Amino acid sequence: MPEVNPALANRYNKELAKILPSPIRVIDQKFSAIDGIIKLTLGEPDFAVPDHIKAATKAAIDADDSHYAAPHGHLSLREAISDYLVERFDAPRYNPNGEVVVTVGASEALFATMNGLLNAGEKIIIPTPTFPMYEAIADIIGLDVVGINTAPDFVLTPEKLEATLAENPDATAILFNYPSNPTGVTYSAEQIEAIAAILKAHNMLVFSDEIYAELVYDGEHVSMASLLPDQTILISGLSKSHAMTGYRIGYVAGPAALMAHVGKMHQFLVTTAPGPMMAAAEEALRNGRQDAIDMRDTYKQRRDLVMAGLAEAGFTAAQPGGAFYIFAKIPATLNTNDMEFVIDLAETVKLGIAPGSIFGAGGEGYVRLSYAASTEDLTEAVNRLKQYVALKG
């Protein structure tokens, strides 16, 4: 094992060093050491990738799709993305040549977008609680993050948005994620229209992370891109809708003048996405729409199961309208320090969930449960939670 040259031991990116490793992954790894634990920590679908999508991947490998693709991804996939967004979410007809970029997951899409369009010192508004990666990327770039605490209902209201914009008239962009990770909250057409009207008046960049758009249970998802096409950068992917987390295919769509910079940053980050995985994504978008519906229907049943169990255990939670998370308030009869609570829960009844405080302001005293797990595991998880409450309450 080589030892580093002492003169180089303190050589590192100072901005990156300020950022802790993903807190969700740290918690998950800690709980993984507990034998027999049920973990509801990660947003990892338990479904297998549908067989016809696997077959498309294998066919691409057999056809020797092993060389560099076009930097922005296979044209046929970009065409499929454009068609899909129009047909499913009434988005603008994005030109596959210049307005769509295929990325290595939505995570790379976010990094390429924020790096390509924002500069150090600029302000970005991020409603909280939220996915920790957003602020981590902003910090790496050197952005000034302005949070909007949406607790206790976890809805970004026009009033809260207007107040934040009045205090920060120089804000350059807003990052909006719905259905939400970690709360599962989503928005009606009327709510999105009200927010879009405010943002339009401020000529802001809108980064709309809609990775959970297929997982909306009560009503239809309304894309921000359909309301503000000239300001919105739409970010999504196949990980959540088709259980393709390991395939690492995401995408970005937006006006050509903006996408030129996103595409340039993407190319310098990863060159291009892998061909066989892009073939899988194309198959999912063209012929796998029923797959997403079937998974969504199962998730809805699981949501209802866990929500009922939480209520019986004395927890309250905003009804998740989408995604596969529940953000529940710890009862006052228990330890409401959420980090201490989840550690004691794991050690006492072998149930792993995420502390709400890692998702930012408004998350303190809450916990996030992912119901992207088998019905059997969820049933047992609810039973273990009730056992814990009976012991500690």
C-alpha cells in the first residue's frame, strides 16, 4: 500500500472538503452492519427491470454497441424522450438536435445543468426539506443557497415564494423538485400554475427535477416545462419510473440556447452515456409505459399500508401524492431528536429509516421512510415500529 508524499498530503479541493459524504448513504451504511435489519432508508425500487427492457440491452450488446455514442446520446433515444415528454406530460416538442441531452443518471444531469448555467456567487433558491445533493452541488460550484422552509405542510406556497423573492431580488435560479424527495408532496395544476406565474414575472431559471413524475397517485403530474418552456430546464430519468437505478440513464431538456452550455458541461464530465443502457432507456420510453403504471399502482398500495401503520403507531404525516416516501413527525411521547431516534430504533427493533434533519430546514423532528420495498418487508417494518412505540412511548 503506497504512502502519499507528505508534501501532497494536504492537497485537495477546499470547497469539496467542506461537504460531508451523502448523509443518506452514511446512515444506510451504518444500519447495514446490523444483522437482520429492515432498511427503508434509500429510494431504491425493489422491482426487477422488465424483461423486454433487459432484452433490448442484450440486443444492443450483441450488435456491438460498444463504441462512443454522440455526445448528447443516441439520436433515436433523444427522439423517444421528446415524444414521451409531449405524449405523457404535454411538454413542448423539444428538438432532439440541440434541446435534449442524455446523461449518466439524473445526478449527472443536475451537476451538468447547474455547472453549465450558473456562476460562483449567484443565488439559487431551494425549498426545504429537500434532497441533500442539491445543496451539495451548489456548494461545490460556490453558489449562495437561499432556502425556503416549507414546513409543516411541505408545500411551496405563492406567499412563501413571493416573500423570498422580495428579500432576494438578485436570485438567479430556483430548483424545484416534485413529487418531492423526501416528503412525497406534489402539486395540483392550480398550484403549479400559481408558482409558474410568479417565476415568469421574475425571469428566473427554473431547474425542475421531475424524476418521480410517473409516480403520482392522486391526479395527473403537470410539468413546469409545459407552463414555462422558455425558462425551464427539465431534469428526469428512468431510475424511479422503471426501476433502472443501476442503468444510470437520465436526461435534460430545455431551450437550445441554454442546452448548448449544459451539453458542453456534460461532454466534459462523462463524454457520453453507454450505448446498451441507452437502448434500454429507449425501449422503456417507447414500449414500457405500462410497466411504470403497474409499479405505480403497487407503490400506492404500499403507501396506504404504511400510512395506516404509522397512524396506528401515533405518527402523523402529510399524505404523499407521489414518489415513494413518507415524511412522518415523531410523536411527542418519543425522543424527537430525529438522529437519536433513528439510531435507537435501528438498535432496538432492527428497523432503519432516515432522520428528517438531513434534508434541511423543516425536517427536524421528522423521519423519512421509503416504501420502495416489498409488501412483506413493509408489513414487518410497521410491526417493528409499533413494537418500538410500545417499548418507548
